Amino acid sequence: MAKTINDFLRNPALLFISLGHKGLFHNMDDETYLKIAYRSKLGKKLDLENPVSYNEKLQWLKLYDRRPEYTAMVDKYEAKKIAAALIGEEYIIPTLGVWDRFEEIDFAQLPDQFVLKCTHDSGGLVICKDKNSFDKAAAQQKITRCLSHNFFWGQREWPYKNIRPRIIAEQYMEDAATKDLRDYKFFAFNGDVKALFIATERAAEAETKFDFFDADFNHLPFTNGHPNAEVPPSKPECFEEMKDLAAKLSAGLPQIRIDLYEVNGKVYFGEFTFFHWSGFQPFVPEKWDYIFGGWIDLPQKHTKG
């Protein structure tokens, strides 16, 4: 508790967004909320009249690019159907079941290893590597808590506002060589893949590392959220295939992050991510915020929703 209070005192933006997640600012309109959060997080005014940087444009898109289909695209169950229609079922991690409540899950019908996810948020995840030692009570507590949480309110990412909260079970995925599930996060702009990043050391005691690359897998000289690894990760075997898939999945969208996995030499779809770091994470050096921003052509305003 003391650590949490000290974190809030050192970082008022963390407190503001945490209170937003808890519903304290439900009566505050989205534009006002985002302007306060942006200044709190990044220390500068949010320009919505003439957004230039990547982080600014993400806030603009939250407010003015509210196409109804985005809700299904961030729903972890529905997104699989959309991706399968665009790139094929062979790239989709098998779903083992879908339920409205934890109590509905028949664990006897699940394999020894599986993954549980909430369909409507970014934190409801439970991994079971051995059903005999699986802590079902802890899993139920976490999943039930996440089911009651509307992910929209903390950072006003509109696609999450009206998702039906559910639970899905997926096939457990692990690369035989690395004993890991490494994902590759591609930044694409209306079908044009410009960059990606790879996260490493996520299970280590040290801080997670992010390394960014351009579309030709040249390492890019900036940080965003986490430091670079001492030794940058190597180019994945299926890199060109993943780029092609990211291009197909992003066609018609002003910007999107396509998250893909490579497991045992095969590529799998992860998810559509509309707002990297929710547009609240500085680039160091700052010029990369404007480079990424220059890749976004803002669409006509679409505010239904």
C-alpha cells in the first residue's frame, strides 16, 4: 500500500487514470478527460485542432474515428473471426470455449494446458500449464474482477466501451525451442507496414526491454516505454510473412498495431491494438513521436457511438 501511495505522489497522472478506471470521472466528457490525462502524462497541451505527433493523433482518433466495427475488432473472441476472414483460419489460435461467467466453465472438458482470457479488456489473462496444480480459486477471483471492469473509462479508448464481457479459453501455445511465446507488434498505416517492436526479458527480474525496427528490420535508435535490450533480438524466420499478414489486416485503417506470434515456425494472429500505450508514452528522442505521427493520415470524423 505504501509503495502504491508513493507511486501516486510521484506520478499524479497515474492517480488520475487510476481514478478514471474506478469510475470517478464518468461524468467528465471524453475530450476534457483526454486533455487532462495528456498534460498529466506528457507534460504538454493536447492539440486536437492540428494534431501532428503520433500521441496527439491517437487521442484525436479516440474521439473522432468511432467506427462501429472497431468494437468487434478489439473483442478477443470476435476479432478471431475478422482476422480469419482476412488471412485464413490457419493463422488463428484455436478457441476451446466461450462463457459469460467463470462458474459456467467445465474444466473437465479442457486439456491439461490452456489459456483463459477476458474478451473485453487488456489484463484478464490466466495461463494454465498443468491442470493438476491449477489454482482455480485465484483464477476465478482474477477473471471475475476483470469481468466487472469496463476498460474504456481509464484512457477513453472508445472501441472498448460497448464490448460484451466474456471469457474464452484458448489452446496453450509455446515455442519448442525457446519455451516462450514471443510476439511481434507491427505498426501499420492503411496497409503500409512501417515499423515493429519486440519485447524481451518480460519474465526476468529486470525491466522488460522494447526494441523497435523499421520494415526492413533495421534497429531504430529510440526508446518508448522501456529501454532497449543490450543485445537486440534477432530477425524472426517468418518476418516477411508476418509483414504481409500485417498489411492485409491493417488495410483500410488509418493506423493499427497488429500483434502476431511465431510458434515453431508458424505465424499466429494475436490481436488488433488501436492505441499503442494509449498514446500516453513519450518517445526518446521526441522526434520519433513526430515521425510516427507523420505516417498517420487522419480520416474524416466519425463520431457515432
